[in-house]
Amino acid sequence: MASDDQEVVVFVHGWSVTHTNTYGGLPERLRAEAGAVGLNISVREIYLGEYVSFRDEVRLEDISRGFDAAVRKELSGLLADGRRFACITHSTGGPVVRDWWNRYYASKPRSGRCPMSHLIMLAPANFGSALAQLGKGRLSRIKTWSQGVEPGTGVLEWLELGSREARKLNESWIETDEKAIGPQGIYPFVITGQTIDRKLYDHVNSYTGELGSDGVVRVASANLNSRHVVLEQEAPTAVPGRRGGWRAPRLVLRRYTTSPRVAMRVLHGKSHSGASKGIMRSVRSRRGRVEDAETVDVILRCLVVRNRPDYAKLCDEFDFETAAVQAEELIEIENRFLLPDSYFIHDRFSMVIFRLRDDAGHPIEDVDLVLTAGKEHDPNRLPKGFFVDRQRNTLDRGTLTYYLNYDIMVGTGQIFDEDGGVLRPALRGAEMLGLSIRPMPTSGFVHYLRCDLQASRGVLRSFLKDNETTMVDIVLRRIVREGVFRLKTGLKRRSFKKDPVGGPIP
């Protein structure tokens, strides 16, 4: 076992990885440059994790369980000495280790503190990836079959936007006490990129070139700074003068919870994967390589954090640096031979995951969920280009994920090209935001009532944050009519298939 002043580092890879070359030269590079910040990382103290995600029967919770067993087996001496390790993850590795920490230490604490002190997540799919649905498709199955592996649907189901398992883990995190971050808890960090490696762009799949992402994971989905909102439809009341008519037009805010603050940093020019720009694999082992300097520097700054004041200071620094990176990368120019150059505007984005249930807990699958703006509470008042994507979870069809252009929503100044021409004029923004819920069915023996969250500045400010995700639970009233069951006196036989639905049961 290494001496007490050595830093033990465990690496955990992402989904569908079958070779540890995915870690690139990062382990060796950290060992070479750690001394400059007062760390001593021995190469034999760096453990390269290997886990199976390319078998369909394996679920993320199974990998979490396997990680726990591996830590207890391989790091038994460290655990016996009461020492701790740092963990550096990539992509799905982030949710895997978060699930392990939540499952074995945060939700059901074991004796003593967690043996992991630092969790440094590179491009983590904390709220999932829009690509996960496509990973389960027929083309993906053909490709993985030709490679001798399976798509790994058990893990992909977790990674689908709005999955039950991801939601449970993220709700637990949002409800976590601030004390979970610190010397008695862990220090979490999110490091990601927002660059599209055009060489890896799939023209059949636009998600691989989605702005606000690294080609696989959105910045808003990686970021653990998030919130949970619960909206409940008001109690229904009878409509005066209309027999059997009921209404419940308002959505009422029941709960608004924000997560503990997490250090989150966007890196220059980094995509999700690949040997050229991938946030992990592109790092070379050669010490002092300029192209990797920012990545290595940011990770080492995370590793040296030892107390809450240092962590808070790094949060502030990362916020400032992320804003600078996103400002510098606002305009991307793609030079095209014999064709006009292409310009991409890299705005900031927000993600909102809506889950619709009735008050009996049943998912509401058939619904129009419309965003509105202005004093008129009108969807036509929303700015052009604000809406980017909408995806329904395939296993929980009452869950919808909206991907929105935050900068267009709140308004931006003019943007110019390199020659001073106007790429985009100044945009005023929405100023207000609201919701209009139109569930189906709206009549019959069991049905729902339309309702709204009136557009306001407060809703816009509290629901949408740049680079972040908001989870919104919407609970609607399930209206059951008297006609579902009646008792009649007498012995006369009769057909009741055309009986009226009757009034609502209170």
C-alpha cells in the first residue's frame, strides 16, 4: 500500500466501452503533473475501472452494485486504514458512481463516511442523453451485433431523458442537504464541453450536432445544479348554471426545491468522445502538451479541494470561467471549400423535464403541454427559435423533455460575424413564461380538466436557468363520474349502456 500522502484515483468509463484505451493518456498525465499542485499520484494507485454495459440484461443499478464489490475487494487496505479515494468518471460512469454513493452512503448510510472523497465527472449524462432512444433502435442493434456486443438496453433505459431511475436519483440529489458536500461527505464536480466534433457528426442523426451539447450529452443534462418543481391542479368546483359542469383552471405551486451548489466547468473545444477532441480520450500522456493543459489543470484544481471554503471558491471561479468560455465560443465558423462559410451561434440552453400524473398516480399520456408568454398568456408571444426539441420517454409516456434556447428566451444583444455583419439582430426575449395543459379525455366516465399556470416573470426566472435542468411534476385531478357504478331498485331487467355519465363524485 502506498504512503498516506499519495492520492488514490479510480477511473470509471462510460456506456458501451470495451477497452480501457478510452481513458487516453489522462491517468499518466495526472501522475506527471500532480506534483505542481502538491499532490503525489502513484501510477500503481490509479485503478482503471472495467464494467460491462454492452449486455442488455445489465442495468445501471447492477453496475453500481458491482462497483461497490470491486472497491471493497481492490481497495480493502485503503478502506481498512480509513483512507479515501478520488474518482474520475466519463459519461455514464458519472451516474454509475452517483448511484453507488446514493445507494450505499447517502440514502442508507453505512457505518463511517463514504470512502470516496472527490467525484470528478467528465461529460456525465446525469439527466440522460437524447441519443439513448436511438441507441436502442434497429440500426444500433445491427451495428453492435457486427461488433460482437449488444446495445446495452438495460443501461440505455436509464439514460433515456426523463427515465424513472434517473429521476429518482436526481430527486434524491436535489433533496440532499448541503452538508453532503464537505469533508464528511463528498466533493462533486462536473466538467464538460460544448463542442461538436464535425468529423464525427452523423448527418442522419441531428442530435450528434445539437448546439449546447458535446455531441452526446447536453451541458444542461450534465450539470447537477438543478431544481424540482411540483404543480398541482386546484380542487374542482361546479360551474354555475351548468349542470354536471366542473372546472379547475389553475395550477398551484406546491413545492420548489433547488439542489446544493455544485462546481461546474465548461472546457474550451471539447466534445464527448474521440481521439481528437474527446474530453477524456484526446488527452495525451506527454507532459506539458498545450492542447490538454486546460483539462488537466481543471481536474487538478478539483483534486486539491479539502474544505468547504475552498469548494465554494472553486464554484465561483468555475462559474466565471464557464461564462468566459461560452462567450468566446459563441460564434463557430465552419470553412467550406468552394462554398460560403457556415456560422453556428452557440447560445446557452435549458432543459425542462415534465412528468404528468393524476392525483391517483396514473401517468397522463395524451396531453398537449403548451408554453405561453406575455400578459395575454399566449403561445404566439414566445420568441421565434426558442424551442429546440421535445422527446417523450418510451417507457413512461407521461414524461416529456423540452429543450429550450435560454438566450433567445431571455433576450440577447446583436451578434456579428468576423466581417462586422449582423448574424442575428438583438432579441427582446419572452419576459414571461406560463403553461397551458390540455389533457385528454375531457369528457366521459373518467376524464380531466384543462388548467393553466399563468405566464409571469417569476415563472420564467424560476423555471429556466442557463445550462441547467428543471424537473417539473404536474399533478392533475382525476374526475370520476357517478355513472361508473349505480345501484337500482326493483327486478326489472334493462340495458344501461346508454345511461348518462352523471355528476362528478366528490
